[in-house]
Amino acid sequence: MQRKLALLVGIGALTVLLMLRWEHVMTLVNLMSSKQPSAEPELPPDTITPIPGSRHLMVSAFKDHRLGGAIRVISIICRQELQPLYCVLCANTSANANADGALNQCAFSQAKVNVHSDDFGFSFVTSDVLCMSPALQQATHVSITANPYANLTFLSIQNQEVKESFKYNFTVCISNLFGVYNNALQFAQTMEVYKLIGVQRVVIYNTSCGPDVEKILKYYSKEGMLEVVPWPIDKFLKPSTGWKYHLHHGDIHYYGQLTTLNECIYRYMYQSKYLLMNDIDEIIMPYKHANLENLMGILQQQRPNAGVFKIENHIFPKTQFDDSGRFRLPRWRSVPGVNILEHVYREPDRKHVFNPTKVLINPRSVEQTSVHTTLKQFGLVFNVPFDVCRIIHVRVPLQGQLSKDQLFIDKKLWEFEKLLIPSIDRALNESGVL
């Protein structure tokens, strides 16, 4: 008798729970159908949008055809405050749209949150919010919310179609500009080197920069080589200016560097055959091939199943100068920044010390990335020998105790002199920096 009573109580409790859950879901569905389909989609004014009912942020949305058409929303999640999140998927197509462009058809589902494994100790972490619902395969907009009664802001869903041909062969993703970064000379020189080795597009995420770099950004944007993505992360969080939490503190690692790198992969997944994921003061340079196209033709032939190519970082100390003064051009002295052509001395590898890498990737082979390596990928990873390709990184020395005769001479950039010098002059003049 007691067992039957307990069973009846259990069934009753389960029925009530299911009724409450069903009532909650129906309330949400009714809310969505009553509010959203009759309203034009409210699109975000910035590239960063708060998720209602939480401290989390959403950035951009993409259809991931590798996951059966799931919608991936690149997000920033506070890992100490994980909570249920919900997707609102809506369609706005010629077949079902009102004359005013309203969202006519919406579906609601619980989201799956994948927090990336690299957080460097910070509270706010790059994450993927996945919307897996098959209810609305033709969705054009998505919103993420923790509060179904809040006013929603929708993101346009990008990458609606798989493409086999691409606008660009090589695109460089540069994660962040912030503070008063005004290294205009090095930036202009680097952009012109990119052109000569086969880069057609550069993407840079800009929080803030100095006045001369701002002129350079405008010049290359007008020219068509550069896309500047606004990145107002400091409006929403306290960014760290470094990558170690115990040293630099803040809410998020290095002005959201990991988020921007991942965003760039999906933004250019069907625009570019390859992506180079490196910093603004780094150049991924082929040493045995004339350009990136020749390099990748050989590497891809040798490693047909590889989608990630790790390139070693090599330091060229900006404290050591070429003795000849060959490129110490008087007209460049008034331009703020480092003249990379003067720094031809390269630090040797340190034994038993990890040599950092950056990656050159097929973006369709990568699901998640960190700074120095990918986190999740569909293809193989190949470590490119440093004599085939390496990073020229002109910066403060890591081995400052070494004298000049203990460094290697590396004049690779000088091979581009005839074409490089006039193009740098043109960029500096037409941008108004000179």
C-alpha cells in the first residue's frame, strides 16, 4: 500500500512538473509569437550585445554546416555564472516576410553553451552558444536570452551557404588594437610586405589607437585591403592589458583577443581560402618559396589532410640595428613607430624553452582557436619547419643579455626592397602621416 501511495505521489509530482514546464514553454512560445513576428528585427548597434537576464555577451552568429546547420553564436560567457540560455530563431524571407521586413516565423529552444578551454584565469571566457533546434531551418536571425520576457536584440545569421570558391586566397586576422597604439611605420611596412607575399585582405579589431595609426587604418580601408571591425569591449567589461590574470587582472583576457580570433575565423570562413592568425607586429614569412601561394601549394600537397599549420615565432630585437644604416631613411624619421628594415638580427632558439607559434589555417577545418594553437579542428595539425616558414617578430628582446655577435643575421625583408620602399612611401604620403 505504501509503495502504491509513493508511486502515485511520484506520478503526481512528475505530472505537475511537466505541466509547469509545458506551461513555461507555451508561455515562451506564445510570447515569441505574439511579440517578435509582428516586429521588425532590432539589430545590434555594436559588435557586442548584452544577453538579457545575464552578464554574458553575444558577438555574431553563423550557420555551421559542419554541425548539420546548427547556429553558432560567438559569445563571451561569465564562467562563474553559468545559467540556462535560450535561442530565439526567426525567419525573414521573401516567402514569409511582411512588406515592412518583419520577422514572421520564430522558434524557441534551449541553447547549448560550450565554454572554450583557454581562459587564462579570467572570469569572462570566449564561448560558443549553439542553437540546435531543427524547428526553423530557414532562420535568418537569432537572439540569445536568459530572460524570455526581455526585449530581444537579433543578430543576422551569416554563412547561410557553403561556398567552394573564395574571394580571397590569404587573409590576416589581427586580434586587437587598444590604448594609444601608434606604431604607424611598422604597421604600414607590414601591410606592404603582406601584399608582396600574397595577402589580399587584413582584418583588424579596433578598440582604440593613436592618431597616426588611425590615418593608416583609413588609408588601407579606403584602398580595400583592410576591414576594421569596431570592438568596444571596454564599454561592457574591464579588459586586461596582458594575458596572465594574476599579473594583469581585469574581466577578460587581453581585450577579448580570443573572442576576436574566433570571430574572424567564422567571419571569413567562406570568404578566404586560408587565414593567418598573427599579431600586428608579426609577419608569417615563407623562406623557401616566393610567396604564400607557392608555400601552401607545396605544404598542402605534402599534407593533404592538414588544416592547421603551426609557424614558429622568431624574435628580431628592436634594440639591435643594422650597422650600415641602409634603410635609415630621413623621410621616415618623423613617422612614429619601428622601422622593421633596420632590425636584421634574430635571437637564437632557447634550449628547453617552448618556442611560441601562430597558426595558418584552412578556416573550414577549425572549430575553436586559442592564440598559439587551435583548440578544436577537423583536420590534422602540421608543425612547419622553421627553415621553410617562420614569423618575423620585431619587438622588445626576450634574450636582452645577448650581444649582437650572438644573434643571427636575417635579411629576408631586404629581398623586397625595390618594390617595398616605393609602396611604403606612397602609403605614408597618401594617408597623410608624412
